[in-house]
Amino acid sequence: MATFGTLSDRLADTFKNLRKKGTLSASDVDGTVREIRRALIDADVAFDVVKDFTTRVRERALGDEVNKALNPAQQVVQIVNDELVGILGGEQRRLEFAKTPPTVIMLAGLQGAGKTTLAGKLARWLAKDGHTPLLVACDLQRPNAVTQLGVVAEQAGAELFAPEPGNGVGDPVKVAKNSIKHARDKMYDTVIIDTAGRLGVDAELMKQAANIRKAVDPDEVLFVIDAMIGQDAVATAKAFQEGVDFTGVVLSKLDGDARGGAALSVASVTGRPIMFASTGESLGDFEPFHPDRMASRILDLGDILTLIEQAQQAFDEEEARQVAEKFATDTFTLDDFLKQMQQLRNMGSIKKMMGMLPGMGQMKDQLENFDEKEIVRTEAIIQSMTRAERTNPKLLNGSRRLRIARGSGTTVTEINQLVTRFEQAAKMMKTVSKGGMPQMPGMGPVPGAHGGSSRKAKKGKKKGGSRSGNPAKRAAENAQIGETAAAPKGNGFGLGAGGQKPPSEEELASLQKFLGR
């Protein structure tokens, strides 16, 4: 979510300094609030919104809920999170469908805000939910707008209603009115009307949009706003609210690298909820807007719920169960590995998914350097293998690996790396499936975990007595060896040494549950 990246970094730095303090004084709170105010203003959030926001944060931060808290710094972060959710609209607002179809959804906004592309994204999203959307071309002013909507409709798998050629020809109000009758006749349950925009707010734009609204009486009017237009976002939103009025807001271009904070002000200034967010150029980069999840992303607290929802859509539950059984029985093959990789790719951008994990804002450089094409190369390597080689990677001798490298356009080194990663992944997942804790590369075994000991460790254990010929010296050395053996030893995680207790059975059970056991 590049649009709020700078704001996230500033807030993260502010809270990092706050966490170093055991207790918070009034001056600490004032300094924190001052930094938050600067971060929000630099991000183009409207000044009135910033003023109200920081006032509420300061009042709550100086109250008893922080003074009596065991961890005051975390409590302040929670307060900022709560207030961010508030300015983003509070609760999620869903589309309201008409009791008698079709449900009419009208899109309004300036030219360049992304209305036409968003019409296709919304149609695709509704179709996935079992609806039958009809896209209506009412932007008859912009050159080739009707043609563009036709292309978008085809990509989204939706029908198009475009009786007029556009390019300045046709009456958009008449087209909108006729589309409702067409939808009823052809049994479409949702009508999405793409209206014309202008480079700036003007009387003609408002009059045309108001006339279309009056003619079709839409169930929802969605105001599409470019998240990167800066402080003009607030003025534009107010103008559309007064001229046309709208029931909800859609934020487009949230993947841009502008400051974008003005978009945070729209819900607070207009009193209308943000309902959807467009996060990329493809038709699948579209999601319902959850104020609480967006606040968590801005504060780099992650968005695990959205990640889980995306995984549930991409992964088949029965197939996942079969894969788990294969892990447990040592029958997991490179074919299964390929299917898992393909399902992972179906979830969308790996970078975006990793960005939803808590704390990933601190690893921006690593995320930027992540190569999305690595999955494609992996697929090419596996698909260049024979069925026997996929089932039994031990067949992959030098000549076979050279053949696969030539067939997939890679190198033998990349083949070797893939086989090594596959074997490590299969071994770790087998340990987890049997209730154990996987041993990470470069780390010792976790104390108390099943499957942590190796045969080599058992066989390689030698007797450690002294070999001195002097009986008195031998007894003293043996006593010293006994004390050393009884002393607590450290492991790969730094546990169990220096008098520290190893993790309890309850802690290990919780960790196993987290890893999917």
C-alpha cells in the first residue's frame, strides 16, 4: 500500500521512540502528538481533521486508561489505532441491494479518477458473488470512453449496454433511463452506470450527473476519488456532495507513491463511508474497504484477516487436507509443490500479501527487491521434468538436471537450489504435521519438541572420562567433567543457558497451534 507508505514510516518511528520509555509524562505525550500531527499534515490529511484527531488522541493519552496501563506505550498505539478507525468511517458499510432487481449503482467523479476501470472491477467482484451485472456507457463526451468500457466489460465477463457511439454523440440521461428497462427485460440484477467526468468541477458536469441520478433513482451513488490528488480531494468531495450527493466513496489508485493522506479526510469531512478500495491496475485489484484493517496497515500492524480471506478464495479446502496427508506420509511430490505454487500465485501479488504481515513496513527494501517472476521460473523448471522425476527427485542426476535447465531456460545451479528448497520444505512440514517443531537452518533443536533429536546425535555420543594414569588426577578431572555436563547448555534460540528456563509445554503447544497443527 504505497500511498500511505510515508505516513506509516513516520508513525512507526514515532512509536519506536515511545516504546523506549517505561512511563509516559505529559511532555512525552505532547511530543508524540506533535510528531503525529506533523506526519498527518505532511501526508496531506485535511488540517481540520488533523486538529480534531490529535486533540482526541492527546485527551485519551493523558487519561487514566494510559496512566494505569501496564504498558503505556502500547496503550497510546491502541488509542491512535482507534482514532484512525474513526476518521476512516468507523465500521464497514456494505452495498445495499434493491428488494426488487435490478439494483442500480451510479459512479461519479472527475475525469481520470478511474471510474471506467472501476466499473469493470466492481462488475467482476459482483459476478464472483453470484450477481449478473450490466455495464452502462453514459460517458458520451470523452473520446473512446464507450470503446474503453466495452473492453473492460469483456475482461470482466460482464454485458455492456451502449446504444450510443459516444465521442460527443448521444444523450446520457436517455441511455441511463433505457438501461433500467433493458436490465429488467434481460434479467440482469445489477446495473452499473459509468458517467462522464471533467478535469475539474464545473456546472455542466454537476447538472448532467444530477439529471442521471434523478432519471434512474439509483440505490447507490459511489463517488470515485483518486487517492493521489492531494488537498483537492476534500474540495472535490464537498462539491460532488452538494451537487449530486453520494452514498459512499471509492478510493482508487491506492497503489500509487503519492502521499495520499487527503483521501483519509473524505469520510470525516463528508460523513459518507469509504466502501471500496482499488489497489492496482488489474481487475482483481479491488476489495471492500474495512476501516479497522486499513488503520492496522497504516500503523504497520498487518492485515491478517484480509490475507486469510484471500487464501480461502484461492485454496481448495479438500485439496489442502490431501496435501497435509501427503506431508505426513512422505508422498508429497514436486507435482503437489507445483500446485501449491500456482494456488499461491492465484492469490495475487506476493509483495502485497507479504505487506499485510505485521512489521513488514520495516522490510521495505527486501520487499521491493523480491522477484515475483521467481514462481514462474519454478513452474518452468518443474514442468520441464518427466512425471517420474517429479514423483522421485532422487532420479535427478547430472545429465537430467542439465536437460531440465536447457528445457526451462535456467541453470543447473537453479535446479539444485529448487530441489534443496523442496526437500527442506517437505521435511519441515512433515515434522509439523506430526506435532513436532521444525528445526530451522542454523539453529539448534527446540527443547521439548518431538522429532528434534537425530540418530547421529545418539550414535555419536562418546564416553567423556579422563584417561590420566594418575588415580588422583583422573578422579579430579572426572569430577570437573561431571559438573560441566550438569550445567545448563544453550541452544539455537538462546534458551536454557545462564539459568533461563526453556519454554513450557503450554508455550510449545501454542506455537504448534500457530504453525497449523
